Amino acid sequence: MYRSFSQPNQAEKFIASGRIVLAVVVLFAIWLDLTDPKTYSMAVYYLLAVYLCYSISLVLTVWRTGIAWPYSAMIIHAFDLLLFAVLMFLTGGPASPFFVISLFLLTAATLRWQWTGVHSTAFIILVVEIFMVIYLEYLPKGPVFRIDNFIFNICYFLVATALLGQLGDSEKQQRSRASALANWPITIPEEFYSLLSNILQQCSLFFAGSRILLLWKDEENSMLHIAWWSSGQFHHSIESSDTFGSIVASSLEGQNFLCRNSLAPKPTVLRMLPAGVERWSGTPLNSELQRRFSIKSVLSITLHWESFSGRLFVFDKENMSSDDLVLGSVVAKKMMDNLEQFYMMKRLRQAATVEERINLARDLHDGILQSLTGVVLQLHTAHRLIENEPQAAQRLLKDIQILVSSEQQNLRVQIQQLKPHNSNLPDWNLDLATRLPELAERIEHQWGLQVDVDVNLHQSRLPGKLAHGAYFIIREAIINAARHAMASSVKVGISSTDHQLQIAITDDGQGFPFDGRRDHTELTENNLGPVILRERVTSLLGQLAIESGKTGAHLEITLPITEEMT
């Protein structure tokens, strides 16, 4: 279905349409005036009628389904050449009026195979013409050979061959450049100079193996960065900003330009202005830059980005034209897109690192620091009991020992989570049905708070990021109830659907400094409720609602379950 949209079949559609027009016109001309020699006139007439039917069937096939069999274009072209040779033979040889078909053959070859096709076809046609001349010389009663008609035909033919050959070569270059743009690097490596190497190599391929130079200044340190591609090798250096002084002539600052011979006494430069292309005379480049890189022909394109400004240079390209200024701008846009993508990915990695640090700080605050606070309070109690109630103090110290051991285990888990994801270390914080009862038991020992946990999950295991976040949200809420609300009991309910995790936490403490229900928006705008808890919910794209009163507080938390949280 889609092959009819391919480049070869588009060409075949055009050729098939031209063939049917040619067949109709030639057949009509023969019908009006039967050609010489009269002996073969009817044979020529019927042959053209058959050719018209062939052309009609071919155009229907090409326009409906396209041509998919191997070597189809070559077979069709060979048949057209054979018909041309037969018609020439039957209608007067080299001076035949059917010589006009050769122009159709050259055009078809140009569309199909560009430069190679037009020259190969021209060679075959010349061989046919020479054979006809030799044949007529030895034919006693053949048609009269007119040398003037033959010379005119050959002259027209050679001019058409040259023009179509140039057109075919230009078409081939355009396709090659389009292919190079289509194959432009998409994958962005993490290392900056690897990216530059890929870009400059692709740029060299686009401009037919030319040397490529990239100069830019980094606004952070004002140094001149130099990167170049030459003879299949990538090189780079960082030098003083005044190494080349003014890189281009002051009249060419901020402009794209090209120069075919910058070594001439007074070089001619073609520069791109908003109004169009304009000629300018003068030395375009800094003399030290020109000496160091042995520059003769040069194409220069300006590059601008937020914290990046510089120039791209293409050296040694032959026969540069104003088209290269346009193509150079397209290539520069591709380069800047790659660089912009690189810096955006770099910022994302930096943002991810900052987010990880914030999460680590929250985990330490909610975990170890909260636990150490409880340990300190229990040690004070044990210190008071050690003289009068040594057995009670001993039991309390044993509880403290269990608590410290448990927190040591939690710290080990957090350290494991900071290691690469491909490590084989256990990730046992994902199973909330196991982890939450352990958390409740530790808090009961630490704070003397009765914790009731009810886990009813639709999934056996939640995504890692979500499970981790939910665990610390619940922990923060329970410890806040014990530490700040002076609660004696807390009930935790956790359930889920395919796309959402619901957490409900109820305590019998003193509540928050407000009465009634507040949703996530109100809590955020008025800075109400526990800040760290609210931040954790927000980071997971969730919603927090708090209903507070004198008899306690009720927290409702909803968190989305997405594949990105794996």
C-alpha cells in the first residue's frame, strides 16, 4: 500500500504519464502523414498502436499499485530502448523523426538513476545511431542519408544529455544530503565531546567529506573552545579567548558567508543578509586562523543559544554556491537542536540529583532523627529509673537496644537504595503489608503509642517509588500524632485500586491548629498542616486532606499509581 509513495514509484508515475502522451502524439502524427519508407509504414503504425496499449496498461498499473518486482524499471527502460531502435530502423535510420523519443529516454533515465542513468542511456543511443549509419552505407537501396539532419540530431542529443546529466547529478546530491539529514544523530550521549564528535562527523558527511571546525565561547569561563573534524579524526582544545582575536571581519560579524578562495589578493565573499544574498570584497577570516587551519574555501555559519555563541566553519568544499548558505543554516539548526537537547538532559540529571538529596534529607528527618529523638527521651527516663527501679530501667534499655537495632537496619536499607538500580541488593521496602506492621511495632516500643494497621492492597507489590513514598508518609503521620498531638492510639488504613492508592490515618490526639476539613489546595495556600508530609504527597502528585477537631485528626491521602513510579 505504502510503496506507491516511495521515490522510485513517484518517478515511475511521471514517466508512465509522459510515455502515454508521447505514444498518443506520435501515433496521431503517423496517422496524419505516414512516414517513409512506405514499405514499413503500416508496420510502424501497428507497432505504435501496440505501444499505446502497453503505455495505457503500464500507467494504470503504476498509478494504482506501484511496481514492486525486482529490476522492473530496468526492464521497462530496456523495452523502451528496443522500441526506439526498431522505429529508427524502420523509418529512415539516423535522420528518423522518431529520434525525438531519445529525449524521453534520457529524461526517464535521469529520473530513475540520475547521472549514471542518463550517461549510460546516451551511450546506448549513440551506439544505435552509429550502427544505423554504418548499416545504411552498405545498404544498396536504403533511404537517403542526410548528414545535416544527422548532425543536428546529434547536437540536440548531446546538449540534452549534458543538461539532464547536470540535473541528475544535482538530484543525486540533494538526495544524498536529504539522507544525511534524515540520519542525523538522535541519541544524545552523556559526554559532551562524544556528542561534538558525532555532530562534526555527520556534518563532514553532509558536506562531502569536508573539514569541519567549530569555535565557541562559554559564558561561564570566557574561554575559546575549539573542536574540529579532519581526516576522520576528532580533535578539541580550550584556549585563550583572544587566540584568534576577531575571528571574522567586522563587516561579517553575525552573518553567514562563503568564500571560494580566501587566499586571493581580494577575495570575493557571498554573505547572507535579511534582504537576500550580497557580494562583499575583503579578507573574511583572521590571518592566524587561516594560517593554522590552511583555509582556502570556507563556509561560515553563526551559532547562537542561551549560554552558547560561536561559528561553524566548513573547509575545502568545491563549487560552493548560495545554496550552501541555506543548507549550512539547516545543518547549524540541527547542531543547535542536539546541543540544546544535551543541555536540557544535563539540567534534568542535575534536577534529579537535587530531588534525590531532598528525598534523602526527608528520609533522614522522618526516620533516624525522629527515632533518635525518641531514644533520647527514653534514655532520660531510664536515667531517672536506674536507682529506684533498676528492673524497669533494664527493660527500658532493652527496648532502646531493639529500637537502635531496628533503626540500624532501616539505615542499611536506605544506603542500599542509594546504590545503582542494577545492584542485586534486596529491596524489601516494597512490600508494605510486611513493612508497615514492623513500623507499627517499633513506634509502639519507641513512643508508647498503640498503632493499628489495616493493609488491603489490590496489587501484591506496588511500584518502588510509590511504596517508598507511602511508607515514609505513613511513618511521618504516625510520629507526628505521637510527638505533637499527644495521641494514645492511631489507626492506619491503606487500600488501592488499579490506578490509585488510598491512605487513611486517624488519631485521638489534640488535632491541628484549625477546625474542620481542609483540602490539599487550602493546606498549601495557607501553609497549614505538617510541611514535610505535604511535600512528600506533592512530590508523588498526590492529594492530602485533613479533618481536625478537639478529639483528634483524620488524614486522607490519595496517590496515583503510574508506570513512571517503577
